Amino acid sequence: MVDYPYPTEFLMPLPAYPIKEVCKEIDNSPDDGSGSSSVLERIFKGVSVYYNYTGKADCFELDDDPHGMNGWNWQACTEMVMPMSSDRDSSMFPEWEYNSTSYAEDCWNQFRVIPRPTWITTEFGGHDYKSVLKKFGSNIIFSNGLLDPWSGGSVLENVSESVVALVTEKGAHHLDLRAATGDDPDWLVKQRESEVEIIQGWINDYYDKKKAVFNMWSIIGFNIGV
């Protein structure tokens, strides 16, 4: 999600292209004497890029929330209910079965809210979102970078003339919305230019239509002597 092309501190202090750094640390792990490092040692070296890239951490704070991300937990308990589970056959994670009853109880205990699992499909049309956007949406840019895992749940193709998708192969999470830097790659600069051009076109179109309406009423008023 934060695989940005320059160093950032959005979630944690990270180098440019941190995923490449993770892979590098894993591949370059020292030999343990038997011909290769253990799997756990390699994993530790890799995750250290995220949790301790600066080398200043005494231990990994896995439960910390330095950026107030608990707000997302509240949203996941109200509008963005996303059932998740894992099993031993298809996942590296511990086996976990989603239970809607216990999930609702946790949300109530934490935030005093009751989950609305069908809200997002009711609001945005679910799998038929294109029909909803065509009828009720306009002047929307869905900007997604394919390095951002969230892009898998977004709109990745144009829906109408004014509901458009801009997809970048190397983009990370909301990279185009971050402040411009001297390290921005050319494709990112062009991405932002495209967005500005589209939005400027919407603004120009609005004022052109407004002017046309004003001129029409001016002519009508003149003809009836107002």
C-alpha cells in the first residue's frame, strides 16, 4: 500500500520502493552455516524494513496506532463491513472463521454501533455499480495505482464521459494526492496533469452552460420587453 517511489513516513519511516528493499533483505540474508538462512530469519529481515528501517526500535510494536488508524475500525463497523477468514489450505495466516454475531458484539463494545453489512451495496449498487454511477454519478475520477491492494475493490475502467478511471501500474495508495516532490517519476507528474486537465474541463463546461442559460434568458427578457 505504501510502496512509494521516495522515502516517506506515512505509516512508518520507510525507504523509497520499500517492497524492493524487503525483497533485497530477504534475498541477502546471511548464511547460517548450512547453506541458507532459516525461513524465520529471512522473514525477520524483511519485516524489519517496515518496523525498524531506522534501526532505532528496540522491539516491534505490533499493536501501536501512531496515526490514529482506529478511525478505520469504526468505519469497518458501520459502512465498510468486510467479512474476512482464513484456512490452513489457502492461507499462511492462522485459521480464522468469520462470525457475524461476535463481530457485531465487538463493534458494539468498542464504538456502540451496530454493523450495516448491506449499506455499501445499497448505497453504491454492489456489483451493478456501473448502472448506478451512469444514472446518478458525474464528475468523478477514480484514481488507482495497481501497487495499492485496495485497487482491487475500486473502479478500474471508465463508466461514462464524466466518471473516469485513471489507472497507473506503479502507483501506490493515493500517491497522486500526496504533495509533489522533486523525486516524483514522470508518469506521476503526467497523472496529476491529466487529473487537473479533466477537472478544469468540468469547470469550463459548467461556466459555458451557465453563460448559455444567462444569454438565453437575456434574449427572452429582451423579446418580451422585460
